[in-house]
Amino acid sequence: MAEQFDIAVIPGDGIGPEVIAEARRVLDAALAGSSAQISWTEYSLGAGHWLETGETLTEETLEKLKRHSAILFGAVGADPLDTRIPSGIIERELLLGLRFNLDHSVNLRPSQTFPGVSTPLAGEGDFDFVVVREGTEGPYAGNGGQLRRGTPQEIATEVSVNTAHGVRRVVRDAFVRAQARSKKLTLVHKNNVLTYAGDLWTRTTREVAQEFPEVTWDYMHVDAATIHMVTDPQRFDVIVTDNLFGDILTDLAAAITGGIGLAASGSINAEGVYPSMFEPVHGSAPDIAGQQIADPTAAVLSSALMLDNLGLTEAARAVGQAVHAQLTEWAQSGTTGLSTAQRGDAFVAKIKETL
Amino acid sequence: MAEQFDIAVIPGDGIGPEVIAEARRVLDAALAGSSAQISWTEYSLGAGHWLETGETLTEETLEKLKRHSAILFGAVGADPLDTRIPSGIIERELLLGLRFNLDHSVNLRPSQTFPGVSTPLAGEGDFDFVVVREGTEGPYAGNGGQLRRGTPQEIATEVSVNTAHGVRRVVRDAFVRAQARSKKLTLVHKNNVLTYAGDLWTRTTREVAQEFPEVTWDYMHVDAATIHMVTDPQRFDVIVTDNLFGDILTDLAAAITGGIGLAASGSINAEGVYPSMFEPVHGSAPDIAGQQIADPTAAVLSSALMLDNLGLTEAARAVGQAVHAQLTEWAQSGTTGLSTAQRGDAFVAKIKETL
Ligand SMILES: CC(C)[C@H](C(=O)O)[C@@H](O)C(=O)O
Ligand SMILES: CC(C)[C@H](C(=O)O)[C@@H](O)C(=O)O
């Protein structure tokens, strides 16, 4: 019997719709001939939607989204010069709203060098690691406040909330991934200063490690981790870290691979209760929107993460291999300057060749 | 009448004493013939001292330190394999203890490329920027706690405390520096997520900017800042940021200049009530201690920051120029493998030439 997958698509703003269009075509190609049936439902959400409706994410939309198998997400965010939209509201209420309401405990961000893509680092050497970022708590909890705002006595606080529940499940997920990869895990935190949360993270990692005797793990402060990332990224395999450190480190990780146009991510509901969500790490880039110059690779690779998460591992592998093969060919032939759709075409053609 | 400066020296652990010895010699050379009189008082503090006495920083020592003109600090921290010392206690009670008790509101960290020092970045191009990191609050405040520790219901919190007082003085300091440099300032924060603190930082910067109409400023999220730091560090001139973001960004900044062996810092009491403290960004590196292979450059450049802070600008400039000239010579002659003392000798000789 054919498997049915009902995917929600949120193209979003700026270059979101352009890159998502290519990701969908690649996905359809990868599943052609397989027994899996994919249906797509598009949701109009983001800055544009807010300007039309004043809504970021209604209860009703959230309930509808919860019924899907997965969510493919483009990018959201207004033109920073558009002062009609309160700063950060779309990112918080929609993007973080989805991560929190759909309990996306594991924010997965692979980072690897690609054939022919030059990196800002002088050192040669390929690398391939994955950051497992906590996605539902920490400094992102939205706790905190202001007192005596606007006076010389003003105090503003931000509370990082860390729970045994939240830390344990993401650490366990990271160990499972490490076990399936090179059996090496690095916990990144700042436990010499953030002693309460740092103790919980370090202790939990030590405990969960007992269940994975084959995996060796070490600890690194977040400041030191930035040094290693630019001097010997090869030392990393699986990094597990909190929500904010993960945010910072994965942008750096994307930068050292040669660009944010290639970085894919998955926000995963580890318990499988709600749909997971897959999105390129890059933003909506309003400055280059509608020009067909955005790189769809990150969106395409995000859809491969989605396939993998849905258990369609063969199709996922086909997409990954097609992207690598195509980037290698472009590198060898010195091809540059392709449009968004031309890149999508090429990925689709590659997949058809290999299936 | 001769000016008198009574400097406290805390050589500390590991390579601390070795690099501080050279910094002192260079300093003495830079002041030879000037009317300024420097006296040195050494304080034995750090991991070694803790092992002997069980003390990190007593009230009595703190009171003595407060009476000095400035503090020259090497590095502290035990061998990570030495399990006798509770993890992080020396860093927190001594290093952060000094920063907090001496109200070191401005943590100053210049970052620049040096002649002949190869960087991990592929791009050519020199850069020269300074990070002004808040030093007395934010996530470093030590606020937070644990509830139900060790149970599945455990909660650990960390509270970032930000005050109008603390933010305003460091932002103003950064504007003063920007005014004296290229008149460009970048505020780095994460105000789309950390909205309470982010609002205080952004609003304060906007307000203080009114006093500095010649300085243009922009805002950048901390995650994006890591990307720019490895792809176009030239875009930065003065960065102002909070305690934790500053900790992370300055390690990255040190890495991209070619190494932490060159990065100097000053923890400055902006009001001049207590002595400021000057220290290399690097740690105590117990693995290479006592071998005369540590690079004293960061300590030497930190002592130049100290001279500058004491108003001895000519001597400060002499040290900076001597270091640059000597590094250039070594680069041209391909000299490597010098001992700690040989490098110190060379800097001293260079200073004698130029004075
Ligand atoms: C847009 C922003 C809220 C978001 C985050 O901070 O998580 C983004 O930077 C990311 O990494 O997905
Ligand atoms: C040792 C540690 C407490 C310290 C900090 O986090 O500030 C160090 O990393 C630094 O940057 O000076």
C-alpha cells in the first residue's frame, strides 16, 4: 500500500518562495516511481501575510499545521527598512512560535564542505559535522522583563530556562547521531560561568553517555569552540549545545562551509507527536528577492532532511547525492551565474539520471 | 615632579609568570628615561595559590589591590586534569571576582592582523577593530539557580541582568573610542529574541548616539556577526556588546588574527575609582608551561594598553611600534622558534633603538 505524506509548505517572504519552488520540484523528482505519495498544502504566512491580515500565527492555522506529516519552510522576515512591521515579531511569533508550539526539541544543522565551493578558511581539508541545537528552551524561553523602563534605574532581565526533560532529550538525540556517525560528541556550553545551567548540561551528558559506551565525548567552552571552528573544524563530529550557543555556532559553521546558501536545517519533534519542520538556515534576503539569483541548495538539502525524517531514506540519499554530483560538475566546468530555476533544473535532471 | 605608578602584578599559573616577566622588562625599557616611576608589587594568586592556601581572593587582598594604580595579570587556571580544584572556581572567584569587585565595566579587546602572522582566513586584507565588551553584568551576573536538582523535574536558570547604568557607560565608552578612530560603531546583540535586554541595549545606543553625531552606527545580530567576522572583518571598527557575546566574539576575533598568543585586553574601571586590569586573552596553558615556548606578545601588548590607560601614551606607542617592527623583521627574515625570553629580548632591544 502506498504511503501518504501530507506536507505543509510555508514559502514565506523574500527569496523563500523561489527556493521552495525548486525544493518541491526536486522532492517530486526524488519520489517519482516510489510508492510514497506526497500531497502539498500551501500556507501563506510571514511578513507579507502580516501586512495583509495583521496575523502571525493563529490558533486555527497552528491546529491545521499540526495535522501534517511535516512542514517545509522557506524564509520569513520583512525588509528591514519596512518600518510598518514591529521588529522581530514575525521571527518570534511565527518561526519561534512554530518551534515552541510544535515542541521542536532538536534543531539539527549539518555543516560540511561542498565540492567546488570555496570557503573563507585558508586551510584545505574537508569537514563534515552536525550541530544538534536545543530548540525549545534556554535563553529563547521568552522569560524576563523590564523594570523602570526608560529611567536611569532601568533593569532588563533575560532568563535562560533549562529543564532536565529538555536537556536530556536533545543530548540523547545527539548521542544517537554520534553513534551512527564517527562516535564522537562534543558538548559546548559555558559551564565555568553559567554554572547552574552548565551543571545540568554537563551532568546530563555524563549520565546519558553511560548508555552509549562506544561514543567518546568531550566538553568545550563556547568561546573556545569558535576558535576551533576556524582553526580545525575537522575535530568536530557531533556538537550538542543549547539554543543560543547553537544559534551562534551554526551561523559560524555555515559561514566556514562557504556560505549560508548551502546550510540546511531541521527542527525536529523528537517524540513524533507533532510534525517536524525543515528550512534553510538563510533568511528571506529581501534585497535579492524575485530576481531568480537566490541559491536553492539549502532549501533542497533541507527537503532531503525532511525525506530522511519521514523514513524515505532512499529518496533522501538520492537528493543528497544529486546535489553533490551536480556541485562537483559545476566546479569542474567552472559554471557560475545560474539562475535559481536553472539550478533546480540541474538537480532534478541529476536525480532522474541516478534513479 | 616624577609621576609614581604602583603596579600590582598577578603572574598567576602556567605560562602566566613567563609571559609577565617579559611584559615587565618591556615596560621598564619603555619607561627608561621618562619621568614616570613604576614600582611593582607581586601577588601570588591563582590555582597554585589555591592549592597552598585554599583561598581564591580574600577581602584583605582585594583591599590591597584596590590601592594600586593598575593591575598586570598573567593567566590563571589549573591543569584541567588536576581534579583537586573545583572546576571553574579560580576563574570565577579570582578573575571574575576582580572584574566585578573592581567594577571593570569596559572590557577592551583590540583585534588586528600583525605583519607576518598568518591567519586562518583565506582572504588577504588586514583588519583592525576593537571589541568593547561589557564586563560587570549580563549573563555573568551569577544570578540563577537550580530546582529539584538531580530529578527528572530539575530546572536550572541563568538570569542575564542588564542595567541602564551598566549598558550606558559601556556604550558611551565605545562611542568615545569610535569617535577617536574611524567613527563607525556596531552594536551586536540578539534583540530579535532577547527582547528585554535587546531593547535596553538598542534604545541606549540610539540615545547615546545623539551625543556623537559624527559617529555612524549600525546593529547586527550576534549570529550574523560571526559570519561577517570570517568573511569580511574589515567591515568592523568598534563593536560594542554584552558580556557573553563579547566573550564569544573576542575569542573568534583573536582566532582570525592568527592566534590567541597575540590578543591583549584591558578590564577598565571607566570611572577611575578602582584600578583597571590588563591581561592577555589567552589562558594559563599548563601543557606548555615552564618550557619557554609561550608567546609573550599578548602580555606585552596588554602592558601597552596599561601604559595608555595610565596616560603614558608615548611609552604605550613605543611598545606597540616596537612589537610591530619586530614582528615585521621576523616575518621578513623567516625567524621562528624563538624562546619566550628571546622574544622579550628582541622587543626590549627594539624599544631601546627607537627611544
Ligand atoms: C530568526 C531567528 C529568530 C532565528 C534564531 O535565532 O533561531 C535564526 O537566527 C535561526 O538560527 O534560525
Ligand atoms: C575564564 C573565563 C571566566 C573568561 C570569561 O568568560 O570572561 C575568559 O573566557 C575571558 O574571556 O576572559
